[in-house]
Amino acid sequence: MLRHSICRGLPVSLHIGTGRIAQPLAKPGQFPCRGSARGRCQTGGMSITLVPIARQRFPSWLKRSQSEYKTDLIAIGETPRAAEEHSSDALGRAFPAGAPTPGNTVFDLVNDTGQIVGYLWVGRDNSDDASSWWVWDVLVDPEHRGQGYGRAAMQLAEDHARAEGARTLGLSVFGFNAVARAMYESAGYETTSVKMRKQL
């Protein structure tokens, strides 16, 4: 995983980056999860579990997610002021009540020692199709990368979305995040559109 997050595709900017990637949900097990149960995935010698973020921790997560999104927007050329407005507006629209909802959920990624190693934000996309879901954000903290947690988180995202009635799962990836793109492509995600830009 490169930089801050695997992907970032917030509601007002579904096509930011190199592509909008979506796929019909694969059969369980497309990602290498052993002993997978609802909300838990074992990969290598470690396992992670999806734990809904505690209500009292949500405001700090929201602030962190907005800050990381702002950083990513600046990295692709937005001015700091525009990135601040863009990220604030996107997260405000996603969580107007200041809390997750059943169709828009934030999970902590918790390893088998009880340590939070990252987070996953998954929910319905912005279309009228209730079976189309989106990974809005997924992040493994830098000190925990390289242990398979990102792949495990994506398997759990698929499992959660499928259990909620999803038939497809999409995501956006910034152009600078080549590692994440390679991981998604290896898992069967297909590019459905590409946004390009040239500096003048």
C-alpha cells in the first residue's frame, strides 16, 4: 500500500484518479482468506475482524479521513483551499448526521491481538441501485502494511456488502497509488472508466 490509503473515492468525486473500478462480487474466497467467518478473515498467520467503529471514536475518524483525503487531493493538484473545501463537503454529505448508518458503515480493522490496524468504510454507492456498493475508503496503518491486512480487508468488504444484498462492489483509486491498483486488478476488479489530466 502506498501513501495514506489503498483507495479514496469520496461521494463528490467518484472518478478522481486513474479509474473507477467495479466488479460483480466474486465468489467468497477470491481473496486468500482462510477460515473466513462473517466479519473475520485469516491471512497468513494473522487474522483481522471488522468491528463497527465506536460512536465516541467516530468524530476523530471523520477528522482523520478528511485530512487524508485533503492530502491526496493536494497530491493530485488541487490547491490546499480547494482540497479543504472538497474534502469537508464530501464527508459532510456522506455523514450528515455525524454518524455512520446501516448503508454507510465504518469499521475498525482489528487484528488477533486486539490491536486496531486500520479501517474500512463501505456502503451503498450514489446510484439508485441498492445492489451497487462502494468501498469509500480503506486504510492499513503504515506500521502494519505488508502483512496481508489490505487484501483481508477487501475480502471482508466483499463479504459485508454481499450480506447486505450487494451484487457489485466498486472503488476509486488515485493515479499515484500503483500498488493498490495492482492489488485490485489481481483480485479481479476491472477498470470501468478512466479520468486523465495534463498540466499546462
